[in-house]
Amino acid sequence: MICPNCGNALNYYFTKNGFRILRCGHCFLMLVENVPDDLSPYYSEGYFKGQADLDGYVDYESDKKVNDVVFKKHLELIKKLSASGSKRLLEIGCATGYFMELARHEGWEATGVEISDYAARASRSKGFTVINGVIQDIDALAYPEAFDAVVLFDVIEHVRDPETDLKHLCRVVKSGGLIIISTPDAGSLWAKLWGRRWHAIVPPQHLYYFNEKNLSELLNQAGFTKIYAEHSGKYFRLPYIVRMLYSWTGWQIWAKILSILKRNVFLSKVTISINLGDTLFIIARKN
């Protein structure tokens, strides 16, 4: 296989969960070789409600609510950097519409795209227009340069063809509009320290593993130019942290602790701020 970013050969790196991970020796982009034909089963209702084998959320709405301050900071930054007077936003992977609700409260007109039938229905119940599918299901003829900003929070690593998807998104973003991406950073010190045991390597949910340089290059090839980047922290509820530890190690003790936490009203609300420096937040402008 050829690297979709730089065109050099991809080499076998290792296998996890039965999925072959390849890595480019030039730009260090990593990707899953044997991607399932249908990814939607991995984003069923259980993904949002704590089904352990789906490597998702303990409770999506609760897990996102603790990050209100982070999301509002992002919205302020998007507003500051936006060159348009209008406020039309497209969220890819909008899930149950939590971020779109915050954006609507700040005056944005939000539209979503969501692969999960369950989550798309939940978003629509809140009054949003949601395309139930993937990025390629967005009708570029129906939305020609329609959006001032397109947001992909923890999404780009899930798509099967980010090169094609970014080019497709460029068609629905206004000239001078923004694309906002957060994704695990495979070039971070934390990722390098753990190597193959980095907790963000969870195929088949995560299919691509970027660093700032190769993601910026992919964006540039799609018609965008990076204008802002940082490594942002997040807030996590204690049950979510324990669920991640269970997915990471496979140790049953974490599953037992998680079961206890879910039943404890006080402990389930404990929230911790974590910034390991391995979450890349990047904003690029359409050329």
C-alpha cells in the first residue's frame, strides 16, 4: 500500500485486535490495513452507553457535559478566527447533538452528519438536520460552499479515507471558511513513550493515527491551510477513565471497578482534568 499523504510505501508495524497497522517510514502516518466493509455496527447504541467491547463512552451526554468549558472555548476561538459574518456550522460525527446544542445557544445554525442510527435519531429529536451516514453522503450540490465552519471532534481518526473526505468537505465550506479538527497525536511524546501500547490505538474504531505535520499536509492537499494548533486537555469523569484503562489493559479488575463506580452516585460524578499532550487541536482555513 501507498501512503495517502506522501506517496511513499507503507510498512507493516504490528497487529492489534486482529487488525494490521501499517506505518509510513517517511511521514509516519499510521493506518489500519484491513478495514471492515461496514463500520456502523461499531457505533450502535452501546457505543454511547458503555458497552465495553465497543471502546466508546460510559454515558455520552454525561461524558461530554463535563467538557462544556472546553467546547465553549473552542466556539469562541472559531468565532474569532472566522472571516464570515454568518454562522453556519457542520459537525461531522455529531453523535446525539451535544456540541450542536452549545453552538446553537451561541447563535450558530448547526447541521450534523452521524453514522450511528441511534445517535442520529437523538440529534434529530433536538430539532437538528442530521445526515445519517458518512462524509461522502453529504450532497455537495445541495450544500455548495454552504458552511462557515466544519467541525470534526475526535472523528478524523475514525474515517476510512481521510484524504478523499477532506477534499469533499472543502467543497461544502465557504472560501475562507474553517475546518476544526481534534484527534489523537501519534507524534506526541506520550504516544512515542508507549509506542505500540499507546492507549489511542484501538482498531477498528480508530483507523488513522496522525501527527501535526502529516495532518497539516493532508489538509493542504485538500485545499486548506493550517492557521492554529495546540495540544488541548479535556475533562473526564472517573467512570470514563476506568473504562479507558480496561480497554487499554484488558484487566478484569478495571471492569469490576467500573461496575462499582456506575452504582455510586458520588464517585460517578468525580471529574478530573487530564492533558497528556497527545490530543491535537488544529484549525485550518480554506484557501
